[in-house]
Amino acid sequence: MSGTHAPPLGLDESKVYAAHGAAAGPCGEQQVTLRTPAELADALPYLLGYHPEDSVVLVALHDRDTRGRFGGRARLGIPAQTDDWPSVAQQLAHGLVTGSERRGAKPESMVAFLCQDPANGESARDVMERLRPLAQLLRRACGVLDVPVVEALCLSDGRFWSYCCPGNGCCSPEGESMGLPGTSVLAAAATYAGLQVRGTLKELRGRLMPWETAAALQQEAALDIAQSSLVPRILDAESRAEVAEETLALARRMMERLADNPIVSGALDADLRDDELIGHDDAATLILGLQDRATRDRAAEWMEGEEARPALRLWRALSRRCVGPYGEHAAAPLTLVGWVAWSSGDELEAREALAMALAADPDYLFARLLHQACNEGLDPESIRRCLRAERRGRDLARAAEGADADSETSRVVRCADAEDDSSRVEGDPSHAAAWCADTEGETSPATPSDDAESLSDGPCDTGSRRRRRARSEGGSHARAPRRSPGTAPTRRSRPADAGSPAGRRPGRAADGASGRARVRRSGGQQGTEGDT
């Protein structure tokens, strides 16, 4: 029968569990068995949690009772230059295999998906033939690692082809039509389990991109004024703590305002509503204040419970306000978006936000550390424990002493508490203890594997890896945009009820005559997810 060729051995009863990110399918959890290429093609958005575009995806299969079980997933963008395809295939295969091994089990086999819609003047079949060499490179790269690709599908313009078809006439040369979205057994199971498939990564990133309309000019003016008034105070040791308290108090008021105005349906409408609730002056004050590392670290404590949702909405809104020459300032709110999303269980938004933070500032160590930990499938609870200990220690010190919570004694107690907590959490405790790492010593280049940025000003011996002093992303120094001094306008900014920038879609990259900087993100960022 057309489009129903028998899958290779090991794929005849591949199972997907109706829960994103589950390590395994526990007894009683709803299971869906996939037997055909058509069912595999339909399953991809549910495996990833979104609809991939211009992507090559590998999905690991683990054998259990001679039946395949879906494991980790990895995605990269399809490079426009074919010369880059061999390295992409090797990177994708190696990353997924080694990541699966770190989580305890090497895959038995792989399923590959190549997703790209036709360009102008191109048919879906043309896309399939053009991507065939990439599919062959993927199969070869996985074979070198002794993990065969048992199925490779091309998805284009609502149709799919199997690169593993034996070519005996079982499959139509024009491919097979994919079913209507939401009509498959897997779609029904996912709906029953309360899971939602988002749109595309482009749409997700769009919620975090800077404004691009006339309102961006007004926001830039407010940032200019905030910079001229706040940066000198942050650089002054005597006034820095006062600025931090003012910033955090303002952030709390904005969170309360957002919480009192629940989000509306639809991401675009929700973001527009949030933008209306935050004025230009308040946004500018928060963006500049968060450039101080200690202030940002305390803001990261709003990561769970009733605080998490309004905090996430606030950090998203601030990311959209980092316009013009303030593009690098987005690293702080984007990292907070990534952290709160990860802490709340949304690994997809976490990875994208952290990747965007690193694109805005490749040296932002807080984002680098979180991005590495998230991609390695570590448990964010270890970091949450450390941040809870910081908050608890500061509150206790303030209540008991009525003095500075960052006294030497309280710092040592908090770090010791945090390290002890981290040792009781599954995963590498050094990732949690690194938040309290000693930042004294010689500055040296950092890599995600052996350097961590401190979330504390005090010493804490991790005992598991050599510590270096991380280059401050702001630390006690606020980041200033790269422009000549004295260019800040003297006019007053708009009042706090600035209103919504009408006629825009939130998050589209800033460009145009105003010279607004575009948040950079290199294509093909790999995202590796845990076993399902």
C-alpha cells in the first residue's frame, strides 16, 4: 500500500509517552504506539513541543522489550551552504549520543527528520531531493557511532517522504499527504494529557525581540535618561545598594500590577497588554538596574510559586524594551526569562531565551552556565535550593541583626547551606555550588564546562572543580551603551502610563533608520532534550 512500507526492525512499535520531558513511561501513564512513517511524521511536533522550520531533527530510540522507546531529541537549523552539512550532521549525531550517554543510556537507533518548506519556484519534491545528501550524511554520522538511523523522513509543504524506502514502488514519488493537524491518535492523547503544541521557534523568539516601531524611539530616550542618572549611582559604592533596593522595589510593583491584570488569550494580545502596563520610564529604570549583577541575582529568586508567572511576564516585557544601542542590555532580562522558564518546567522557552541572551552578549556567564545546565538535562532544583538559601539567609540576617544581610558570617553560612543542599540533589553538585563560587583571584577566560559566575559575593569551596574569577557582566559596574558621552537627550521621557506602541507585533527585530540594533542569534542553535 502506498506510503505504508514496513519500517525497519526496531521501529515497528515505537512508543511515545503523553508527557513532555518524562524520563520514562511509568506504569499507568498513557502510551501511544507508532507503527508507520505517517504516524512518525505526525508525532514530531509533539516530541518537540513546537513545529520545526528549516530544521534537521534527530530523535533517539531506546530498546525496551524489543520495542523502541523515544528518548532524547536534538535539533539544528539546516545551513544554507551545503559545505556546512557534514559538520552539522556530525555535531548533531555526536551531541545526541553523548547527551544520552550522560543520562545513562546510549540510544539503540535514531529517527531523523528534515523539515523545510519550498522556496520560490521550488516544489516539495525538489526540497526532498535537495536534502537527500544531508539525510545520507546523517545516516553515515550515526553509523560511525554505531547507532543506525532506522527511519529518515523529509517533511515539506504538508507532505512527507521516507529516505529509507526500498524503492520497490511502495511509496509515491510525490510523497504522502500529512493528516490534518490535531486529528491523529497521538494528538488526541496529547490533548487528553493537557499538552499543547506551540507554533514555531520564530514565533517564540518574536516575543522576546526588541520593538521596531516609533515607540522604540521613545523607549530609547527613556533609556538614555535612566543611564545618565543611574549608572553613576551604581558605580558609586555608597549608593549602589540604594539603587538595588529601588530597582527591586519597582520590579515588585510591576509584578503586582501584572498579577492584578491576568494574561489574555493569545501570545500577541497578552504581550501587547503587558506592554501597556509598563511605562517607558519604569522599563528603562529596571533594565539599567538589572545590569548590576547582585540586583539581577536577587531578581532571579522570583522563580517559583505565585511569583514566577508575573516575573516571567515582566522579564519578557523588559527584553522587548532593549532597543537601539541598548541591545546588549537584553542579556540580563533574557537570562531571567530563561531561568524562570526552566524553573517552571518550560525547557523550550528556556533554551531559546538563554541562546538569545548569549547572542546579545556572548560573554554573559550567567546565561552560559544556565544554558549548559539546561542542555545537559540537569535538575534546576539544585539552583533553586541555592537561591532559596540566599533569600532565607538574607531575611534571617535582616531580622536578627537589623543590618546588612551580606555580612561575612551570613555569607559563609548561606554558601555552606547551599552547597549542602546541592549535594542532595541528583546531578552535578558543582553546578549549584558554582553559584556561590569564590570570585576572588585572577581573571581568566571562561568556558561553560569549568567556569561559573557567582550569585554570591562570598567564598564557597565547591571541592569539585577548579574555580576562576568570572569576568563581571555588570557586577558592580553597570553596562553603558556604546555611544559617545554627552549624547543623551535632555527632554523628559513619557510618563509611566506610556501606553502600547500601536501597530506593532511584539518582538520583531529592531532595525531601520533609527539604527536600532538587532539581537543576534546564530542559526542552527542545538537544543537537546531529555528522555521521554
